[in-house]
Amino acid sequence: MNKWKLLKTNPIHETEWMSLYSDTYQFPDGKTGSGYLRFTRDDYVVIFAINKNNELIINRQYRRGVDKINIELPAGVLHKGEKPEEAAIRELREEVGYECTVKNCFEIFPQPAFINFKAYITICELGDKCDQATGDDDEFIESEIIQLEKLENMVLNGEIQDNSLITALGLYKLVTNNHD
């Protein structure tokens, strides 16, 4: 299979956080198509931090894209030159005030059809409470430590719909051979 050839990119809207472009491509059969929208933004890390008692941290946060309070895992954007594992440790401290040790890191494409960024799903050992969470000026987060079994039930009953959390849960079950 051959890739499409990018012929032209027109910026529609560019910001510090996200940009939108309209692209024109040449297809493998020689025909062209235009108006293909593409979002760009910085890569981010998602933190599945669980302790030896099968307790993990979840966040409740308003998400304007779906206009609802979303149940999700701690997460954040990678700083320039930062490794995903470093970002996971920093973000967990900043967002919820806990230490962690990264055990696994997986790179995924959350929506490769029209968004170019990557998400790094980290499976971490949850450590001790370290500081008061600082967060960003526009982050209003309620964090909670819950049992893994409760999280699984929340996913199964539709209370949790967050793609990153559900993906992280599946990866955790694969790396721990906990497939039931």
C-alpha cells in the first residue's frame, strides 16, 4: 500500500495549544482530493497509577468538547524535550500530588484519521502523597482513589467513556496477565 502525497497545506486556525489545517493530497491512483482537515497539537501522557492494593487515581474534570464532567486518568502535555516517563512523574505530582514509578510506556495514536499527535499510556506504581496538587489555572479537578474492580464496573456500566482510560485499563490487564 502507498501513502497519500501531501500537495498543499492551508492553515485555518493556529494557536499555542492546537492548530487546524486543510490539506490537499494526491492519492495512490493519481487523483487528488482537497479539504481534508487535520488537527495538530503536542503529544501527551496518560497515567494509570495503581498501588499494591489495586487502588488507582481517577480524576473528574469538566471537558468542554463533550460538555460534561468526564471521569479520566491524570494526564498532561509533554514539555519540549521531555520523555513520556518524565512527564508522567511530573504530571502526577502537579495534578494530584502523588509520586509514582513508571513500569511501562505505550505509544498510541488516539485518532489517526485526522489528528497527528501521540498519546503515551504509562502504567505506574502509585507512590506516596507528596505535595498539594498545583495544576494549571484552568484545571478544576477532583481526584479520587478507587479500587480497580470498581473502575472496571464503571467502564462496563457506561459511567466511564474516556478512550484513554479504557485503553490504559486494557493495557494494564495485558501487562499484568489479568485478562478475566
